[in-house]
Amino acid sequence: MDLFLDERLRNRFTQKQLADAIGKTQQYISAIEKGKIVPPFREADRLARYMGVPVERIFNCYVRVSKLPTFRDLMYLYSEGYDIGAYEVEEV
């Protein structure tokens, strides 16, 4: 996870700061950096938001393959406070 480590160092965050931000341990962040684990999307997104970057920038496994998000993605974004109005469709 070189992208993740590079971004952490660029932002001058410690592993402990990131761990505290998502309720995990420093060892968990270390395992991410060593490529031993890939966090679930929600944790990856929280880490990315904490560092102020798109999740795709630090976890290239989460690049969207479709321009249209799934319903589940929309509900997650909605729960995080994002405006999903652009994705609303009229009933036919």
C-alpha cells in the first residue's frame, strides 16, 4: 500500500492518529501499509476522508468501474451526508 503510506507521510500523520480516527489500532494501520490487509470500503473511505483525498487515490482497489453508483453506494453516501439528488429518477 505504497499510495497509502505516501499520503500518510505527506500529511504528516502518525499511524496512531489514523488508527484513532477510525477506532482501530496502530498495528492495523501498519498491516495496511505492509499490504497484509486491505480495509473494507467504509474504513478505507474514512481514512481517505480523514486525509482529505479520494479513496481511489490511496486504495486503487476501490476504483469505480461504473459511472453510476449502486443503490448500496448511494445509501452509504446519503448516510454520510452527501447530496444524492442527481441520482434520483422519476417513476415511469
